[in-house]
Amino acid sequence: MPGNTGKHRISRRTKIATAAIALAVAAGGIAAATTFGEPGQASADEADPALYIDILKVAPNNTAPANARGASTGTFTVDCGRNENGHFNPDNFVAQPGVRNGAQHLHDYVGNLSSNADSNNKSLDAAGTTCRNGDKSAYFWPVVRIDTGDNEKNAPAKSPQGDRDQAAQDAAGQQITCPDVASKLPDVPDSAMAEVNRNLDLLDTQIDEANKRLVSTRGQGGPNFVQNAILGPLEDKRVATIDRMAIAIGRTAARPQGLDALAPCKLREQAGSGGSGVSNGGGAPGGAAQQITCPDVASKLPAVPASAKAEVDRNLQLLNTQLQEANQRLVSTQGQGGPNFVQNAILGPLKDKRVATIDRMAIAIGRTAARPQGLDALAPCTLGQAAGNNGGATATPPLPGPDANNELPENDGQIQRPAKVGITFRGSPTGKVTAMPKFLRALSGDAKPSINGTKNTRAAWTCTGFENRLTDKYPICPEGSKVERIHDFPSCWDGQNTDSANHRTHIVFPDRAGRCAAGFTAVPQLRTTLVYDIPHDIQVKKQYKVDSFPSEKHNPLSDHDDFANVMSQSIMNQVVNCINRNKTCNA
């Protein structure tokens, strides 16, 4: 229940305005232009009352496709708690890797204990977890808050600096990466399951030991030392381990062929965010990695008329999005093309997008004031060494993190920890599923529908007992029913990539019948269900809301969810075989 120690709406807005002013000073004006309203005003402090609906007025609309013959109907549920340890931050290493506080809203985490903007595959794999079965995957979503205007209290915010420092340390230097084996195995017979899982665990141990040896022997030997002393022996061990799995499967089923091709591993620099290759390694932006930087636009704009402010703000945020996507493409296409690839495939298209975006701002201003001239000169961007760019302009400081009360500008109120968190992996109505590769990233929903449109948004709100109807508004539930969010993730994988430039094209949703498109393979579909004890009178008074980017004004359509698979290969193998054998498993 929210606290009731006195009204503080005015003082809260004063606090938020102060944060806005501080941010404007820190970021040279750009963040104030893109994020906040007039000084002294929290323009998105409360959700629009029109964004709430009685769940009884929502028609049933959530039906699963019919199962075809051979469907995989099992489920595997993981108990990862309810974020009892208070792991919150406004980061998103999946959608905005390396951008500290880039989400501008607070995320609720379960699973991986170290998740933050700087997380990389190595730091995630080394961290602890809240999941009872040892699953180190990261599961996170925006928090829900109750905001009555009273003096709601949250637990003090915890600094993520220790996790950031560890991630930076893990991102430095080289790392050995190996092909994922679990995702290439055929259906494993029950009689071979224990042997296969033991050897999948052994593969993980072998690569961990090889990476430790890489660190401890740094600087030793000649130019072929790593190949001869580490990569070569690792390949030999992997050949033997993979062969034992093939033999075990072959005792009661067809022996899989060609698995030896998965034995060789590679040495790579830690200069990406997981990248597009299927591997057991990766990194976060940092070190000596190159990065695209662009001229700041907000600081070059004249005074923006009130009538043009919304349009200008949207397009300033779009400039940030375009730059972030270009930097992600720079990572995911590393090594591709010829000498002009970056210019032709990334910088050129980015310039074209920026020209159009800047022009829209100039037109909007010009409707009621003098149209600014010469802004097109700010469109070209350049490639240089990474220097802390967070998507707005060269060397822009990070956005502010939560205050001591876990509040952010325009995202305040009492955090509602879910009463129940369900994490369940499901099958495919059209056939069996195959394993996800380790370090696969996936998104559900879209955090910025006002900017990106509704193509990727998903209705996710409902009430317990009414799961057959989903709405893109905040539900008002009958007495005895609780507010619930249901997030379904895409489950058709391209078979090769763990990430993509837009974090979506490598894993997509099946069609209405549950079929994956040509070239895509069904993997276990993640569904998270979040149930909240929000008092009925708070629902009726429309005083609960989800954290969002300021541009979204707490629109429930901006609800979203993020996932990074950091399961060991043996746990993923258990998930797949439970689902394919039509069992109900709990871990």
C-alpha cells in the first residue's frame, strides 16, 4: 500500500524540475529539449485517465492457435523470485548496450544479478542469479508504480557501479568464443539425457578454463602460443566431448553427424555487444572499439514555439535512436564488405535519415516562426574511437540515474514489486522446438510507440481470471481479481544470429497459425506473467502506471520486456526436451 504521510505533489514536481535543469546543464541542453516539458512541470507525471478500461468491457481476444499433429505442448517454468533483492536500474543492455541510464525509466530484474548497461556476455556468464535452477538469464521489464500524490516511499536505490566496473573489466582484452552445441543437437533420447547434459556442462567448463588460461598466460610465448597452447588443446577436448554425446544419442537413435565441425573455437576482441554470431562470448561497447558520432542538433536550434515543441522533441529522440541503431549495425557487421562498406552501408544511410529528420523539425518551427537555415550541415556523422557517446552528440554525458528514492524525472511513485512472477518456456503448435543459442537477445513490445509506431507493440494488460482478453490500456479489475501483464516473446530464430541491428530480425514471431517463416526455426517461446496486488480503489482512481520514456507519458502501449539467454547448455537442453516430450516441468 502507498504511504500517506502527507501530500507532496508540488514538492515532487519541484524535485523533478530540478533534475531536468541539472540534466540540461550536464548534457548541453539536448536532454532537456528531448525529455522534459516546461520548467517546474512534470508533464508526464500522471497517466491520462483515458488510458484505463474496465476489463469486463474488453472482448475475449487472446486465443492460442490449434495444435497440429506433432505439436510440442510441454512447458518449462523457472522460479527466479520477485526481485526480492531490489535490483533496479534505468539501463537496457539489450536495446541500448553501453548507454547508462538510457532507458530513462526503471527496470525490474530477476535472474542475472549483474545486469546493467555495460553488461557483456562474459560478465553475465560470471554473475550470480536469483533463479533456483542456476539459470543466469536476464529477465527485465519496466516497473509499475502507484502514484497518489502522497509521499510514497521506496527502498533506497542501489548503485550499479560495482557491476559496471566488473563489466568493464570483463569487456577488456580478448576472449575465446565457441560455437553453440545444444542448439545443433537432435532430439535427445531419455536414455542419453544424463550423459548429454554432463558433457554439455563439460563444454562450458572447458571454455571457462581456456579463457582463464588466456588471461594467466598473457604475454607468454611467440605469435602461435595461443593457438598451440590454448585453442588447439581446447579443440581436442571439445572433439572428444562432442563425440561422447553423439555416441550416447546413437545407442538408441540415429547418431548425429557433422557435430565435430562445432569443435574449433576462435579468439576475438571484446568490442561488441554480443554481436550477430552464435558464440559463447562477446562484449559490450568499450575498449578501443570504433563508434559513430554525430553533431549535436538541439544546441543549434532557435527558440522552439510551443506549437512545434512536440514535433521537435519526437524528432530529437529519433536522432538518438538512429545513431544508436547505426552503432549497433557497426558492431553486428564488423568485418563485412570492402573498404567503403561502413560509408556506403551505415554512414550514408544514416546521413539520409538525419537530413529528413532535421528537415521535419525545421518545417515544424517554420509554421509559426522563422524557419531555421543551415541545419542540414549537421546531418553527416563520422567514425572515430568510442568516447562515451550516448546517442545524442559527441561525448554526451550519461543521463541521470535514479535518485535516493528510486525515482527518475517523470517516473515517480511507489514501486510495486510483482506478487507473482511467472517465467515459462512453451512449445510450438506446429512441431518440435530446438534449443536457443546461449546469449540470444530478444525483445517483446516497443518502448517508444509514439516515435516508432505500433508495428512492434503488443497488448499485454489483463486481470487474473481474464487471461483470454488482453488490452493495450490499464485494466480496472473486478474485486478479487488482480492486475496482470502477459509478455510473449518471439520464438522463430534465424538459426545463426544471437542479435541483430534492430534486435528483432534475428528472432521473430510466428504467424497466426504458429508457423515460422522459411529460414526460421521454432525455439522455446518465453512468456512472462506479472501479477500485482494493486488495491481496487487505486485502480478505480486510475493511480497506477508503468514507467516509460518521457515521450510516452506512461502510455500502457509502451509496455515491453527484455530477455538475454544465459542458461548453461545443459539447462537449455532440459528445457527443450521437457517441451518436446509434452511434459510440465518446474525448476
